Amino acid sequence: MSLQIQMLGTGSAFAKTLYNTSALVRSTNGNVLIDCGYSTPKSLHEINIQPDQIDGIIISHIHADHVGGLEEMAFRLLYEFNHKKTKLFLTQSIAAILWENTLKGGMYNPSDGFTRIEDYFEIVLIDEHIPTEILPGFTVEMITTMHIPHKPNYSLFINDRTFYSADTQFNAELLMQEVVNKRNCHTILHDCQLSGYGAIHATLEQLLTLPHDIQERIYLMHYGDNMMNYIGKTGSMRFIQQHEVLTLS
Ligand SMILES: O=c1ccn([C@@H]2O[C@@H]3COP(=O)(O)O[C@H]3[C@H]2O)c(=O)[nH]1
Ligand SMILES: [Zn+2]
Ligand SMILES: [Zn+2]
């Protein structure tokens, strides 16, 4: 079975010409989103995918550029698609905060009986660090990574051979030991802050310190509007672009 990942956006949180970094995993067994930022529903619309064609959504962390499109997805599934509930794949740590800290403000509607996240989505809890089948032929392992101290945050292994960083600080040991030496991932999608001090994201400068054979596996995502100024300056790493498709297996 062929598994494809299509980028719905590749921009940083504050990019104005790029959509939020999120991805659509496509297979004959279904379509699953990795993150759903505030511009993700528009990107799906541009490739003619309707909300009811999304079988599930995996959430890496609760910044708005990764979850800000969930309210639209939920409301459209409710009001335009006959209350179809899509699956929301969450770790316990994300489930504990996503409704109370993010979604409840816009979606709490007691007079119509919508008071819990389960009233909108089918919640599927997944364990950290345990490979979990999301769809037949599509397995995800969510590993804890450091983004904002003291806030839950995850990167993903897809079928053990693709690493999707979502948002994370640079971690050379993880990339060299776990991602490449141990699992021999052929594809690495990594966030990349092009300029400025990289307190919470991997910077281009940091990623350029990786050995050439690791850089060759890396596609850069979550970059700023000034990406064009960096073409040819990313070592052996490539920028992935919106709606580009990679075949993973
Ligand atoms: O401690 C913090 C918290 C946030 N921020 C900024 O807000 C953005 C939120 O989304 P993001 O995680 O894609 O990127 C973040 C940064 O651009 C930051 O620089 N330092
Ligand atoms: Zn982000
Ligand atoms: Zn973030």
C-alpha cells in the first residue's frame, strides 16, 4: 500500500504568505491530518478535500498554528456534514488541555448540549512512545520533544522510517542516534527557523551542523516568508513546499 504525505502548509507561525505547517497523510485506507492550524481548512479546500473526507487528525501541541483550524473543522462537520465526528488522535497530556485551554472558548454551547470535546470529535487516546496504527498501513509513534518548557509537545515517527518533527528545539542526539542510527529514517521533515535566536525551534544554523548524510534526508518546513533568500544556503537540505507530495512507502 502506498502512503503519501502532502504538505498543507509549510510556514512558521507568523508567516503571512505561507500557510500553517500541517500535513495530509493520504492512502487508499483514508486521509489523516497531522495538525490543523487556522489556515489548514483553506489549504484543504484548495486541493478539493472536504472536512468529511478527513478520517482523523493527529495533534502535536496546542499552539494556534497547529490547532487553530479545529473549531472550523468541528463546526463544519456538525452543521454542513450532518454531525459527522472525525477522530482526534491525542496523547493523554494533549487531551487534558486541548478543550479546557483552547477549544472551549469558541465551542462550549450548553443550550445545544455541546459541552465536551467528545460532543464534536471521536477522541482516540494514544500512548506516548508506543507505535499505534492510525489506519491500516499507517502507524504513528508520538515521542515527547522539547518545544516550550513544561508544555506537552510531540514529534512523530511514521511507520518507523519517517520522522516528522512538528515544532521542536534542535536535538542533534535525537536526530543522529535515534532517527538515523537506530531507525534509519529515510525521510525527515523538520521545522526550521531561518533567522534570529532559536529558543524554541531548530534554527537553520543548528541544522547545518548535522553531517551531510543526515542533511540529505531532511526536508525543511515551518519556515518564514523570507525563505527565498535562503535557497542555495541550506547545505544538503531542501525546502518542502505547500501541496508537495512525498511517497513514504
Ligand atoms: O516562548 C515562546 C513562545 C512563542 N514564541 C513564538 O510564538 C510562536 C507560536 O507558534 P510556534 O511554536 O510555531 O512559534 C512560536 C514563536 O514564533 C516564541 O518565540 N517563544
Ligand atoms: Zn508552529
Ligand atoms: Zn509551536
